[in-house]
Amino acid sequence: MHDKMTTAGRPFNIMAVVQAGRLEYEAVILAASLRHSAPNFAGKLYLAEPQPGPRWSSDPRISDPAVRGLLADLGAEILPFENRVFGESYPHGNKIEALTALPDAPFLFLDTDTLITGDIGAVPFDFARPSASMRREATWPIIELYGPGYSATWKSLYDRFGLDFESSLDLSQPDEYFRRYLYLNAGWFYHESAHAFGMRFLDYARTIRDDPPWELECQQLYPWLDQIALPLVIRSFGGGRPGPELDGLDGDVTCHYHYLSMIYARESDQAVAALEASCAPREIKQVLKAWEPARRLIYQPQGQKARALFDRSDLPRQDRFFRKTLKKNGFWYR
């Protein structure tokens, strides 16, 4: 792989976060699926790795040497970075702090629990207009009976950073319904400058954490801080909701699965096939078998048995119903 690739005339890098435990094995699946599903992808996959320091009680780096070697063989570059603001207290902050360690070029961030299922190199990103995933639920804010509503809560944040609130609204959605507001999932996002976006993302997230508007005083900021700050950063750079040209993300090009069990329970036949084909090579199997979810679900294979529990024509609408059925039948792995 080369350092960059060109899509619609623009080069970009891909970044995800890797650290000890579940994420190091998910990073193997991400890198393997990128090679399998986008073999002509000429860009660089960077895996940002937090380094030991005062913000970690233990070493957060990759713990399995075989994982590190395999990731290198798959063309990924490990990108060390220091936690100066977040760390163990808020691991979601890794995606924020790592951005300025990237080369300052257009980038696509992907959560590590992402499977590449199609030609990501063919997605026509407009890196000058940042956007992010719309695959979200009404997780924030949680509206109190006598507290500020959605409009007052979000407007207080737009006002804090000098942004226009009204232009962010989807007026086709009802007032005080969460979809009216630019609430995004931080599972993927992109922009033309990793450094500019990263510095502003860190500034906004730290400001919200340390000096929130009074309208947020009853709101939980963790674990949602990245998703609270993200739409504000995107609007500050002139971005917004993704257009139909990006439907392949969270569609037939990428699959943000969260937990490996959920691929078999919830996702498409295409995603399952891409997962199993990506993980089939002997050198990948040797490493992934050390991780119980992969060993049980992919290689034994309990995943197909878990998939048979669900009617593909009548799937549950909420993840908690998938989890309940998987746990009841002994197929839930984290």
C-alpha cells in the first residue's frame, strides 16, 4: 500500500484506534477485510495506538505480538500518540486526540469495530464538506420533565461556539424530535485536514467537558461527549448530514457491527460472507483464534447457529432484543 489514494480527485488516509484487548483483534478484522473487499485500495490504513503514561493505569498498547506482526503484514501502520486530555477515563477520546498524529491530509476515521464489505476506494467523498454516520438512536440528550428540551439544549452549544443553529435543523422532522437535530454517530467521519479537524474537535470536546452551558447541567456527558462535539465541529467546517452518495457507508461498503455476535444476528448476508472470507486465510486464523469471540463465532462456527435464531424478514428494530436472544442462547461474546 502507498501513503495515499485518490478518490474523486482527492487523496485520503483511513484511521482507526488500536489498543490491548478487544480492539487489537477487531483491528485485524478491519485490516483483513480492507485487503479482501478493496484489494485495489492504494491508501494507507493508520492504527492509532495510545502510549503508556499518567492517564493510563496499565499499558494500553497491543498486548499480543502476533497481532502487531500480522497488522504490519496486512499493510497497516501503527501510529503512536500521547493522551494529554483523555485516556483511560474516556477511551472514546482516543479518536479525538489521535487525529493530529496523522499526516495532515484528508482522512476517513472508522471505529475499529468496522468491517469493510465493498470498494471503499470508490466512495465519492467531498472532503471539503465533512460529515459523519447517521446510524444513531436517541441516546443524547435525555430530556427531563421540567428541563430544557432538544432545541434549547442543542442551541446552547451552537451559541457557545458561535455557530448558526437554525441551519443545522432538518425541518422535515417534528420539533423536539431527536432526528430534527444534527446528532451523529462518531463511528465514521471525515474531513480534508486531519490536523485542523483534530484540534477543533479536541477544543470543543474539552470545552463541553470543562465548561458546559447551564442547559447541560443535568445531562450525562459520558460516553456521549464525542458525539455531542462532533456535529458542532462538522458544522464549523461547513459540513452536515451525509448525502445519498455516501449510502455505502453503513451500507454495502462498510458495516459498523459493535460486537462480533451482532454481525451474525443483525447484519446482511454480504457482511457475514465478507467477514468469513476475510478471516479465512491461515495466517489470520492463527492469530484470531486467540480471541474467544472469533474462535467461537467464526471458526467453530457458532455464528451460523446464532444467525439461525433470527428471521431475516422480520428482524428486531432495537439492538437490545438481539442481545437478549443471543445471551439466552449462549451466543453473546464481547
